[in-house]
Amino acid sequence: MKNSIVLLFITSLWLVFSQCGKDGIDIESNYYAEEDYALLSQYLNIPNVPANYQIKFPDYYGPGRGPSFNTDLATLGKVLFYDVNLSKDRSVSCASCHKQELAFSDDVAFSKGIENRETTRNSLALGSVFSFNEYYGPSSSIRIPFFWDNRAESAMEQAAQTLKNENEMGMDMPTVVERVKDAPYYVPLIQKAFGKTDISAYEILNAISEFTNTIGSVNSRYDQALDVLYAEKGFSFQNHLSNSLDLLTTKENLGKNIYLSNCASCHNNINGAPNVLSANNGLDLVYTDKGIGAISTTNNIGMFKVPTLRNIELTAPYMHDGRFATLEEVVEHYSTGIQDHPNLSQELKTYSEENSQYEPIKFNFTDSEKANLIAFLRTFTDEEFLNKEVYSDPFK
Ligand code: HEC
Ligand code: HEC
């Protein structure tokens, strides 16, 4: 008797739960019409629910901040980002050189483009692109341009240049439009994003840039540690310098102070715009790649974008030409290797009384300082970002 009551109870529980499950699926499964979803599912792993591209910034950015995005436009953009049909010989997509597990960078100095060609610079990691448009983009007074030589003003312009680049995707825009129209899976996605079946070159670039703008890393251990500081004491540079962060180890905290004193003058905290948009960090006396100097009329030889250091542990090799394979090599460069290039930035120079002139800084970090600095740089890694499904490859 007792047993059958228990059994009855379990059975009714099961009924209740399975019903819920069913209801859950029914409620959510109508985002795409049935036949559209069947078509999409032949090619893509796209959940039949609206994708959530919302980003909540850590509190220390200022409470309640975070951009929102057009879900349908970003979803279309994500499929375009991962689609090899957007390259001339259908061999590479944006994601070939911007891999999610590597914080949307690549693990070789120069990436493979179409027809086995190579890029002329190291692929840039994409983890902080979101902040450009929302907070530093065209509507703001600070603008962070794109590429190592800052030559593109917006994510849209960047995408247009990359698609056309002979070493990367080798396309022209009419062919891009044709390829998109040829692929059946775009029909429902375009319908959702634009309420029509046709799509223009502008709309394709708009969708790609909407997706790249969603790619935001906001939850590294360092972000979490700064949130604790923010909750307890507020957030300011001074506060940050004079307090150790509860969530970080002693070594990491020591590294933080080295970073704030010697590196943040250019790279800033990882939470926003670099302090200077471009700089010369003394890699060479003579630059084969002249950087901004190659495209500007003033003397900017050897000047390059100051890149974000978010997820830096994962974005090796380093620098515009991928010359350094490890963070140890990078730190050694700053410690003893800075070259006296005429454009070397002031932040990396020091006045020598002996020679009565400015000379490249030699930080001469001790072994433990180097190890602490690197331990700190590793707190910029954001595991959630690396695994977030809204950014992942949708193709089956
Ligand atoms: C063949 C490899 C390759 C492909 C394919 C590729 N990229 Fe890139 N990407 C790079 C390289 C290399 C750079 C740096 C180039 C430079 O600065 O001159 C870069 C830079 C960028 C930047 C600038 C980031 C910054 O912080 O300035 C963005 C954004 C970007 N790519 C997005 C995309 C998108 C979107 C696509 C697809 C339309 C794409 N990439 C396709 C290799 C590639
Ligand atoms: C004068 C400004 C400046 C200072 C100060 C500075 N950097 Fe840099 N950093 C740059 C520039 C510019 C680049 C890109 C240079 C290039 O590729 O030609 C760079 C590149 C890097 C990279 C490679 C990033 C990538 O994605 O490849 C790392 C890592 C780095 N810096 C760490 C540091 C550390 C650690 C310190 C302090 C010891 C520091 N930087 C100080 C300007 C600066």
C-alpha cells in the first residue's frame, strides 16, 4: 500500500515535470516559424529562442551599464562571421583567423587567408570590440579605430576592408551579396532581421558589425576582483593602486602594481579605451612594417595601435608581426629590449643625467617581478567569454 502511494506520488511528479518541460519547449519553440526552423536546422545549430546578446558590464564601469543589441541582426551577423562562402575560394571565414577559444585571435604570427595566402600582420583579438561603438564609437568624443594602424573608423568599414583584402577573403561586395542570396539558410534570417527577402551589401556589413560589436569580454577574474573593490571602496586609479584586491593572490597583486605603474600609462585598465590610441614601444630601430607611418603623411613610422590586453594569455603570438611567442618574451622586451627609435613614446623613455638626454627605459625587472607581472596579466582571462554559446560556430 505504502509503496503504491509512493509510486503514485512519483508518477504524478513525473507527469507534472514532463508537462512543464513540454510547455517550456512549446512556449519557446515558436521564435522561428516551423518550416523556417526546419530549413535552418538542416544547416545550423540555432536554438529556436531569441538569442541573448545583452551584455552587463561589471559594476565598476558604473552601475547598470551595458549595451544591448538587435538580436536578429546579430544572429544573421554571426552566421555570416562563420560562413566560408564569404571568401573567394570558400576556404576561410572571419572565424578562421578569429577563433573563439583564443579570444577571437589566431595562434600563428600570420593567418592563412584564401588560396593559402598569408596575412601581413598578426590577427587582433576581438574581446573588447563592443565598447568601441557603444561608449567610444561615432556618437562619442573618443573614437577607437580598428586595425594595427587604426585605419578603419568603424566595425562596418573594418568588415568591408577585410572582405576585399586579397590575402584574406578576396571578395567584391556584389559577389558577397550573390553568395548570401545563394545560401538557403539566409532566407529566414534575413526575413527576421529586415522583414524582407532581399539583402544589400550595406545590410550584410551592418549585420556583421552588429555581431562583432556584441563580442565582449566582461567577466575575467580581474573584473570580478575590481567589482569587490568597487563595492567596498569605490573605484578610482588611486584606490586601485593603493589597495590589494581580495580575489587575487599576493603574487597577482604585486604584478598589478607593476602593471599600473609601468604599463597602464598606455594600455590603461582593461575596462576601456587605451590611454593613447597609438604608440611606439621600441620593438625595432628600423621598422619593415611602418605601421601608421605607411598610411599617414606625418612621421608616424613604427607607431601602432595600443592593443587591448583582455585575454592576453590566449592571444599569442604577440605584437603586430607576432614576433613574441610568450608573455615571458614580451616582458623581457619591456624589461631590457626597448630600442631607441626616434618615435619611441615618452612613456617608455627616461632622462639620463649621465648622458643629458632621454633614453629608452630599462625596467630591469627581477625574476620574481616578471613572474608576478605575468601572473597578473593572466587574471585578464575570461572563461565565460571563451565558452559563450551566442558567439560560437553555428554551422553543423
Ligand atoms: C585571413 C585572416 C583573417 C580573416 C579571414 C579575417 N580577419 Fe579580421 N583581422 C585579421 C588580421 C591579420 C587583423 C589585423 C590586420 C591589420 O591590422 O592590418 C584583423 C583585424 C580585425 C579587426 C580589428 C580589431 C581591432 O581591435 O582593431 C576586426 C574587428 C576584425 N579583424 C574582424 C573580422 C571580421 C568581421 C572578419 C570577417 C568579415 C574578419 N576579421 C576576417 C585577420 C583576419
Ligand atoms: C608607450 C606605450 C606603451 C607602454 C608604456 C606599454 N605598452 Fe605594451 N604595447 C604598446 C604598443 C603600441 C603595442 C603594439 C606594438 C606593436 O605591435 O608594434 C603593445 C603591445 C603589447 C602586447 C602585445 C599585445 C598583442 O595583442 O599582441 C603586450 C602583451 C603588452 N604590450 C604588454 C605591456 C606591458 C606588460 C607593459 C608594461 C611593462 C606595456 N605593454 C607597456 C604600447 C605600450
